[in-house]
Amino acid sequence: PLLGEVRASASVVSNTKTATISPIDIRRGASAITGDVRADITNRTWDGTLHVEAPNGGELQAGIPADWRITGPLRADGTLSGTFDEYRLDTAINGRALTWAGQPIERVTAKAVVTADAIDVSSLQLFQGAGYLDGRLRYEWETGAYTANLKGDRLSWQGSLLSPNDTQAIFAIQFDGAGTTANPKGKASIDFALTGGDAGALIGAGDATAELDGNTAHVVARLPEIGALINADVATSSPYDYKVAAHLDRFELQKLSPFIGAIEAEFIGFPTGTVTASGGLAEDQNRVALVNITELDAGIGGVPVTLNSPLNATLKGDD
């Protein structure tokens, strides 16, 4: 179920009691599974060993959605046991210079049990320089169901937040959940620091928790560098529609300078108010934000500015 369609060959020597299958050669693209297996026909059981050599491990994950596949060179050694009806493959997996969800992984090691129904990873360790992730997970081929318990620290991510592909995040994360890849469920917590691009300039560091109910991630985020408390609902499938409500407590006005073409030193102060926003993370055209500023202690071009009444503004797309 994991591999998809393959090309296979083997030499079989058998009688009414046993069958020796050696050598085994199973190939998909440039990846190969080789080994020697013995079938006990009388007791309908297996024993043997298999070796995986995959220049691109993504070739051997046809049963996993493309966005969840690990690509890059992988090696694995497995011991085959179990019965003809319920085989079991105890494996040790190693990989280097890998990519998952567009992010580089320096190396990964794992111990897993593969059956006809699922892969059960009892030990997973992933490294990105000084960053690491470890834990365990189980994934069922037919239903896409999973259970996962993962914890990581000093991990890195490169991607698009408020502007295209220019944001770097360093983060610690913990996730515990059980759901399906189509309808993810669980609870995640994250502490992060953003650099680069609009998101790095505006947000900086913070922390967040997310409750996934299958269709939506309910997020609570605290961004102390801009004095913001955010509650958001984000869809778990593209275009990742969102609704956000943020309370701003003496937000640092200077952080908006790059977005409105202002000179930082001449656009300073601290507004207090709320922001509500909606749109899709994967698209720009339908983004809308409503800003309500109730208090303002600011200076623009050296001129003190305060409010006689609340200020309201609407932002649509890039306007």
C-alpha cells in the first residue's frame, strides 16, 4: 500500500512445506528493495530481511499524499515476520539531505513497524542544524488516519507569510493529535521568532496555540513585540480561508512604516484598538481588514497627533 505500482523479480525454490525467495528485487523508478525471504507454507508464516536503497524516498510513498511525502535519499533495513494474512516488517530508516513540505531536513532516523494496514513509527528523530524534532506517529494507508505525538525545538522554516517567500522562522513546537490527513485534529503549541520580509518586520517573536477540529484550526496568538492578542479561525485546506480578530494594546506604530511608504523616524507612537480581518492565506485578492483605533498617542513628522474620536479604516488586498 505504501509503494504503489512496482516492477519485481525473484528466484523461488520451494516444496510443499517451504519456499525460499532469493534474491528479491523490487523497483520503482530509481529506488530498489532487495532481500531474502523464507515462507513457511505449513504454518503460513514469513521470515527474512529486506534492504531499501532510495535516491529519492518520495518514489516509495505513493500511498501518502504528495504534501506529506519526504523526498531525498533514504535507506532502510527491515526484518520480515508475521503470517501470510498479516505480515510485519520491523524497520530502521535513515536519511540525509531530505525535504518535507518544502523545508530542508539535515538528517532523520526512525524505527517503524510496517503492516498491510499502517506504518507505526515508534521512534522518530529529525535534525535541522541545531534544531531537532522527536516523537512517534501512526498512519493508516487506507483511511489516511493518524495519531501523532511530536516535540521539537530550534527548528527553522522558510516561506511566505505577509509577502512571498522571504520569511524565516525559528521555532519550538509540540503537537498531540489523532485525525486524518483530510480532516486533521489535535492540539499544537508553538513559540517562534520571525525574521525577514514584512512578517519579520511587523510581528517579530510570539507564541500561539491551535486546536484542530477536522476542518478548522482555532488559533490564539500572543505577539508581545506589537502588543497584540489574536484569535483566529483558519481552514485546514487550500485556500486556507481565515477570520481574525486582534486586540492591540499600545501597538508600535513605527512598524507600519514599510507598509504605507512612511519614513520610520517620522511615523512614531502607540495606538490602541482592534483589527478584524478575513481572506485566504493562499490568495491575495479577497483579503479585507477593518481597523478601529480608539486611542492614539503619536507623532507624524514631528507633529503630535491624538484622536478626538475613534479612527476607522478599511484595507482591501494591497490597498
